[in-house]
Amino acid sequence: MRPGADGPPFAAGPPAAAGPPVAEAGGSPATSPAEAGEDLVAVLTGFARTLRAAGVPADHERTQNLLRALSHLDASRPDDVYWAGRVTLCASADDLPRYDRVFRAYFGGLRAGRARASATTVTRYAPARPGARAGRGESGEPPALAATASATEVLRTRDVAAMTAAELAEAHRLLALLRAGRERRASRRFRPARRGRLDGRATIRETLRRGGETAGLRYRTHRTRPRRVVLLIDVSGSMTPYADTLLRLAHALVRSEPGATEVFSAGTRLTRLTAELRRRDPAAAMDAVSRAIPDWSGGTRLGEELRRFLALNDAAGAVVVIASDGWERGDVSLLGAEMARLSRTAHRVIWVNPHKGREGYEPLTAGMRAALPHIDDFVAGHSLAAYEELATLLGGAHA
């Protein structure tokens, strides 16, 4: 399968009334108010987590403010949720477009004030809040907001290889929202600062400007810039269930830092994909990538590809991310030797293995055993949640 196929829970529903639990459609009893309250908190924290992945500073304090705000509103109404989140979770006007995109993706395209009625009863998610409005639509049926968001949270932790075509398309839509920060590094250039190195030239210039009068000392410090990230994505046959989604992750990372991200595919050949992934539209980028990769679903010779990659000198000082299951069909000793070279050249080496997210997984393949001694971080790569964790790692969370 070539690339080209084109969120976390918000389970809020009508407030529970006093008395026995309300039966859901199909006759099963609703959950208790305590369980419903826990569901609501999980939904809102999941929404905030997705916003953080998209670049909105929805930290713990802002999430708590959202919870407090919704305790005075009706969490079953998209209008109330939208505006409460926008006021409490956004820090500046720059956050608003990202907030709107995440809200639409997270709640399945529902717009504030335009929730569609659903035949599925969602009172099981309702927090008990005395005096809150019933929150049902004009037709008398509850809105679909809760069920949609709950499905999105399940999708966030599901293995990509186990998703249906519809789920995969939704996961790709959410992945396009990812905005990854980068670890900063000092550049050779300087900027004025209140403390740091004494800037003799600036101090003399300021003294001369004042006619020789004694001026305050001037200082300078190094500017910072994002550390480069280089991704090598295994597109061999054994990686077919994951390669397309990993390439979409690479597209999101390139869009986050286009000047500090390089992407290669690796299989039987090394192919640079950075130019193709700089296209704004994910579908157009994946079509271009599909045409550029000559060895899709072929074999794996990572040792040889790493040797070619290191000859380009692109790894110097960079964070190198290798996404592969480690099924090496070439010379395993060569892979070990090239990984040792890479660890000496790169700032950090991260290996992303989709199988690491499975319970009981052990890195027993010959390729993984050869690579592990030279890896700084060994992480999972099977789900949206795993990709968010990788994005956090690229932001310097290991420091």
C-alpha cells in the first residue's frame, strides 16, 4: 500500500437528573454520576493534550480553569464547550486558528451552535451538576458531541495496523494537526542581553555616544536556533502497515520546522523526501512522496543505507530518528558499525519501533540487537499517542 490515502475523548452529555440512572438506548443502565464526572475530566484533559500537540499552550492550569468554567455551564452544548475552551486554553490571538482546527477535528466536525441530534443516548457521560440545563437539541434528542469525542480518544491509542480505512483517515486528519517543538541549541551569533558575556564594543560605542561619559556595561549572549531533526523511515515490506502514517508524521514535523527538518526513506535505497514533504496539503505531499520512493515495500538493508546517509554529513549535531522494526536483511555487523558511527556524529539517536507498543515485545531481531547499544531513546511508534510522545521528546523533554 502506497501513501496517498487521505481525537482524545470529549465525553460530555446532558446533566444527570436526581434519581435512578437513566437507561441508554438498548435498555442498559447509565453509569453513575461519579463515573460520569471522571469521564468528563478524561475528555477535557484529552482535548487539552491534543491542543498542546497542535501548539496551543493548554497546560494543566488552563485545563483546570476550563473544568471550573464548565461546572457553571452545560457541557453537552457545543457552544458552551467551544467558548469556555477558547477563553481558558488559548494564550494569544495566534492560538485561535489552531484551536478552531483542533476543535473541529476532536469533535468530529461539529461546530459551536450546530450540534446534530443523535439517536445514541449519552447520559452515561453526564456529570451531576445541580441546576444545569438539560442540554438536549431542539428535536429532544441529545447532541452527538460526547460519543464522537469518546471515539476519538479510543482512536488515539489504537494501533495503526489495526485501524479500519475510515479510522485511518480520521487518524491522519488528526496527525496533520501535530506541531512539534524543537530542542534549542546555541548559534554562533550573539544578541544583546542583560547578563552574560561583556560586550566590549557595544560598551565603547555607548560611551562614545554619550560624549565620553561613563555608560553602563553592555552584555551579549548566544542566539538560539532549533536543533535539526533528520528522519530515516523504513519503507520495506515488513513496515507496510506503518510506513504511510510515519510519513504523515514526517510531514507534520516538516511543517512545524521546515528549515530544520530533513526526511529520508530507507529500504534498499536512500531517498531524500524533504522537498516533497514541504507541500502544505498532506494529500499532495503523500502523492509526491509515493512517486519519489523507488523501493516501496521492498527489502531492508539499513546498514548500507546508514553508510550512504553518513556520507552526506547530514547527521552532524542533529537529532536522528530512525523509524524501523529492525528486520535487517543485509549485513548485521555493518548495521552495528554504522550505528556506532552515527552515535558519535549525531547529537542524539532515537529509534522508533512500531512493535514496541505491543505488550510483551522484546527487541530480539538481529537488527535491533545490533542497533540498541548505540541508541539514546528507544520508543514506540504504533499510535497517535506514541507520535505525540515522540514530538515531546524532540522538544527536549529528555533534558
